[in-house]
Amino acid sequence: MPRPIPRRDAALALAALLALPGTAARAQPLEGGGPLRIVVGYAPGGATDRVARIVGDALAPRLGVPVIVENKAGAGGRLAAQQVKDAAAGQNVLMLANPAVMVVAPLVFKDSGYDPERDFQPVAHVNDYEFGLAVGSAVPVKELSHLLAWLRSNPDKANVGVPATGSLPHFFALMLGEKAQVRTEVIGYKGSAPAIGDLIGGQLPVAVDTFDVLLPQHEAGKLRVLAMSGAQRSAFAPGVPTFREAGLELTALGWNTFFAPAAMPAAKAARLAQAIHEAMQDPQVRRKFTDARMLPVAATQAQTAAMLKAYRAQWAPVVRTSGYQP
């Protein structure tokens, strides 16, 4: 059963909404009454949580109701999915989720507790993130081609650290090894911090993580990001080449996307999708994303569904071929 919204949180959100000039005149309140809950499967402060709060702030005046971000942490986001999929048709609730929840988990767990395609309807894709390949200062290479040659010459040192076993960086590392025809040993850590700590300390030669996590240490000169997985160079680090520029035909992204429970009426889901699409075109909202070094995306509901279909087609074979089981 969904956790009741604390009265104080709802009151504060309503006060903020009513403080906006002309809000009531501009927005017809969202059908169903009550606030819109955005459920996030992670603790406050992480990237997905930040995205939910930026978009939530922009949605309130567009929907005519308060918007509350509810953190339902646990089981890598699966608890949130299990909760939201059972929401009644009349509830104003969305889930903000990433590929770990909506692509990987249903493929690797015998029973994740939900079916991402049957139990949910896609609403709006709102941001992307890239992956980076980094080396510590102890590895004597400065280009990707040199690293691949070094790994082939030193198979006993071909260890690649990732922030968690079964994470998207884990499967990206496997994809990278296959494309580069390099046999590597993927080592899962309990988070990005210990993996990057070992990379900087010289205990780990290579690591794969999300680009935004690696970038501050790269800028500080504590490690070197040799390539990033976007289709073009990042505006945040124009000196880092893409994998394609570095000689490897490889692109990949992660994302955050809003999902509605399957029970939600299609018309309400469409209104939410339109409101989020409008919010993601707002220059102030986009600036908040870029200030946080995140890539904003303004996608319609149809574009979001098409993205998910293509994404599953790219990643499902990688996950299945890996044979990974939690």
C-alpha cells in the first residue's frame, strides 16, 4: 500500500504552488484530485532523485496540483516498481526509473515482481547519461588504442572495475570487451566511491562508470578518462573523445524515464506526458539539468516508447549472453 503523504510535505507543496502568479487560472487541476506523487526507487540525493525534483518543481504549475517526490529505496529500485505497478487507476502517481530497473532487472531476476512492458506505460524520457572508461595514473597509456594493446599484452592485469555487479556499467564493460576483442575480468564493487578509490590508488588499472561520476576526478588529474560512450563529445569535457573517435564502434547511453502504472487511464498518462514534454523544453529547467552536468531530453510519449523498444533491442542480448545471475 502506498505510504501516505505527510501533511506537512503536502501543505508546503500546495503553498509553493499557490504562490505562483496566475497558476490556478492557467492550469486545470489534474484529474483524480490530490497531489501527483513521483516515486523514486533510490535514496534522496542521487542522480535519479535530483531529476525527479527538478521536473516535479516544473510540473506543479502546469498540472494545477502539488507534486511530491517519494523515495522508496530498496532492492535496486525494484521495490518502487512493485509498489507503483499496483497503484489503482485513480491514483496520481508516476515512477521515475532507469534501465537497471526497467531493462536489466527483469532479465536477470527469476521474479522481479513486475513486468516492465505489461505493468507500466511509458510517459516521458527526460535525461540521458553516458559511460566513461578511465585508467589510473599507474597505467602507462593516454589513448584507448594504447590501452587495448596494453590489456592484450598484460592479460593478468586486464581487470575492469564497475560500481556494482549487474549494473549498467557492468554490462557496458562486457559490451566494450566484446567490441574490442579483449578478454577482461569485470570486478564489481559496492558503489562508485570504492572503485574509483582503488583506481586512483593503483589497485585497479581500469574502471567503467557513468561519465558524470568519473569527470570530477578526471578534471582533478587523479585519473584519465580515455573515451566516453556518447555519439558526440560531451560539452562538459570536450577534450575527451568518443569511443568512435578513438577507433571503436561503440555508443551507449543510460536514461531516466517517467512511467505510469498500466491501470492509469490513457488520457491522464497523455496529459502527464505533454506536461513533462513542455517542462523539458523550458530553458530554466534545461539549465538546471546542465548545471548538474546532466543531459536534458524533451521527448513525446511516442518518442519515449520508440526509445525504449530500441534500447531493449540493444541491451537485452548483452545481458542474456553474459549469463549473469544475481
